[in-house]
Amino acid sequence: MKSIPVGFSVFILLAGLLLGGCSTLPRTTPDTRPAQRTYEDLVDEKQEHPLEIYDPLEGFNRGTYRFNYYFDKYLFLPVVSLYDFVLPNYVEDRISDFVDNVFEFNNLFNNILQFKWKGAGITLSRFVINSTVGIGGLWDPATSWGMHRQTEDFGQTLGHYGAGNGPYLVLPILGPSNLRDTFGIAGDAASFAGIGPVSWAESNTASRTFTGVSTVDRRHRQPFRYYQTGSPFEYEMVRLFYTKKRELEIAR
């Protein structure tokens, strides 16, 4: 008769101990203290679970998420790396301030649409100060003077008037969004191109140059990198964070 290998015997022993330990349930005795809170006290059955994000197009969204990863890795980030290599940090900061100053138009437009007159007044003051004292928006003295950016977009405006999120969407290149915010992006782009500062440019070359530079600048300032969070549930994490962030921005 063949002898049983020592390793196998140890495995059987450990498995028996583990199974035996798992099969022993804690017993309730007269001295057992009841729970201070029950599940029903803490969770409203009618309330949607905070981790449940409406995502009926998850298959498409995951495919777009992977596309964005490859686009980012092989095209977008190399351009951003070249941008970082060519320009010193001081020049990059001046470009960022200039881009932010131009996009104050969207903040002003949406503050007005939401009747947030204080925010609109601060935004208009910021634009005037940074365009003059800040020499065309290359510097941002308004922030150091206590006038902070009043960020609003058309997606927030729609949410302000009761528009729901709609289904979660991952947009090509642009990343996480939802149906409401996708309409918001289109609305901001249309107003910016139609009556915003870009429409004041005398040539299409100037507007295209600004669009390209602002796009690279914004990616340059975004530290997120696809599949570098260390989480196997990165898609779900990004979906949750985006949704909750937008809820907070609309509620403020």
C-alpha cells in the first residue's frame, strides 16, 4: 500500500480545521447584548443603493473605456509629454491661466441661466480683472484677491432645473458622462462657438489653435491615468465617483 504524501496529509488537516471552524456559529445566550441598530433602522428599502448606478449600456461603455485607454496611451499622452518637455512650467502655467480666463464665458453664461447672480457677478469681475491686471488672462490675480472661480456648466444648469442623470455613458475621448451631461457638453460647445470668445476670432486658424492648445492643457492638468488605480474594479469606481461628484456640483 502506498503511503500518503506528507504535503497532502497537511492539506487535509488544515482543510478540516478550517471547515470545522467555519461550521461553528456564534450562539445566542441570555447574556448576549442585542444590536444597537438593525438593518431596517439604517437602510430605507425605497432608497436606491448608493453603489447602484443606472448603466444599461455597460457593454458599450466598457468598450469605449478600453478605446479611451488606447487613445490616451498611444496618442494623447505622448502629445502631452511633448508639451511638457518643450515648455517650461512657468509658460504652462500662463497657458492654463489664459485658457481658464477664456472659459469664464461658460461659467458666466450658466450662472446667469441658473439665476445665480452672485456667482455671475464674481465671474464677470474675475474676467475683467484677469483680462486687464492679469494681462489678457495670462495671470490670475482675482483668485489671490479672494474671488474664486464659480464653475458652472450646462449639464449643471439642466440638473439645477430638475433634469435627471439618465443612463451613464462613457464618451469617446471625453470619458465619463451621462445622458444629461452629454447634452450639457453639446450646449456649452454650441454657445461657446456661437457667441463665446472663440466666435470673436478673426480667423478659423486662431479658434482651432485655441481648441487644440486648451485640449492638451486640460489633459496635462488631469492626473488620472487609465488602469493605474490599482483596483480591479476601476470602471465601477470611476462610474461611482463621477456620478457622486456631479450630484454634489449640482446640489451646491
